[in-house]
Amino acid sequence: MPFSTPVFKEETIKHLFDNFKHSSTILDVGAGAGYYSKLLKHNFPNMDAIEIFEPYIGGYQLESKYNNVWNENILTFEFDHYDIILMGDILEHIEEGEGIELATKSRLVNADLKLIFNH
């Protein structure tokens, strides 16, 4: 689904504004219709997106909303150079074992990278 519930969106945005520099690099995983770009891009210009469902990229004009957009799977995507990874409404699409592997991948374990899950 390209849209998600607004539950905790305001809290997520406030947390980002209060705790991260505007120069932080953000990867929006499962960008859908580009909702986080609409909410954050004016304060965080370094936003990229990954969207596994290719029709959403053109259908929601994601390339005009993010600096870079990839049609890839987060499970195989290299995201080590980002400061913040936003994952809204994607965990239910990932098998449990793959989710655990993703959560323990690379810098996530070392806490260099901030991972924000949202519903």
C-alpha cells in the first residue's frame, strides 16, 4: 500500500527535528507515495528512497520528491552511508528471519545508524 496510517507520524517528525542535524542523510524505505518526503524534505534535503514496487516510483513521481530513488529490496540494499533509515509500514512485508537479519545488519548493531520503525 502506498499510504499508511498517520499514527506516530507527528512524533517521528518531532523526534527527527529535535535530535538530528538538517544535513543528516535519510533513506526512506518503502517510500510508497512519498509521504515522508512531503513531511521532511524541506528540513532534511538529503533524502533518498527505496521502493520495491516499481509502479509506485512513476505513479507517485518519487523521483521528483527524493534526491535518488532505487527500485530495490532493502534486504540486499547497501545503506551504510546513511545517518537515518526510516521504515514505515514495511516490517509486515518481511519474513521474521529476514527482519532479524536486517535489524542486525552492518552498522545497525553498532548504533552508528539510526533506524526508525513506524506504523
